[in-house]
Amino acid sequence: MANSWQTDPQGAPYGGPYPGAYPPAGPGWGGPPVRVAHGSLSRRFMAYLLDIVFIFGFSCLLWLAISFLGVITFGVAWVLYAILPASGILYSAITVGGPRQSTLGMRMLGLRAVRATTGGPVDWITAAVHALLFYVALSTFLLWLLDIGIGVLRADRRMGHDLVIDLAVVRDV
């Protein structure tokens, strides 16, 4: 028999907000069940490849907007070119920290990011730090290998940068 926190308000059992998560506070928690994305490493990789294309497009739009603003402000706004290297982090903060909790690539592959302990939404600062940790790991081969190795060895497929920031990538059911 399931614990009270392992059932939805109608009494149907499910695995809780996230395996290993703390039970939600209070009776009658009505959040939707969140399922672990087993095998999500391949989906996450494909989503990342799609996101590279979207980040490139986002960077091009950002470049055009800064160029236009620079012409209007007689070159003053051109100092904003300094944010272009962080366009991937901005993209993640806006999309993962937004209401749909996923990047465009993650949406296309049916994934979303949630807090691992509660199954709740991720704020934009957490999403930005998560992306920053990912890009730091990606830029160093040994850290990248360790990050992927942790994801392969864990049953829930959470990678190292997910564990540091208390985030889980799950299937969007």
C-alpha cells in the first residue's frame, strides 16, 4: 500500500514528485505526477544539439538588436556586445526558468527541468547557474567525462551539474 504522499488527491498511486524526494508538506497535495526520464541522457543529448541551433539563432537576433541599438545611440549601446558570449546562459535562464520549464530542444523531445527534491518549478537564476555549470563542464574534457559518467552510473540519470544545483530533467507527461 502506498504512503499518503504517494497518491494523488483521488487516491491513485504514483511514485511521488521525484524518487528520493521529500514528501510534500500537507495533505491533499495536488501536483501532477512527475516521472523520471529513464534513458534521458540520449534525449538530453539530442535536445542539446537542437538547442545549439536555437542558441545560434538567438545570438544572431541579439547581435542584430545590439547593432540597431548602437546605430540609434551613436555607438553607446555597442558595449552590449559583451553579453553575446553568455547568450547560451541567457537562453537557458529565459526558457528553463520560464513557465514551460524547458528549452526549445527539450520541449521537442518531451523533457522539462524540475527541482529534484520537490518536483516544483525552477527559477531563472537556478536555470542560469545550471547552464553555466554545464558549459564549464563541457569546456573541460575531464569534467565533461565525469559529468557524463555520473549520469550513466546513476539510476535516475542525473548528471553532476544536476546534482550540484538540485535539478532533475524528467519526461513531460
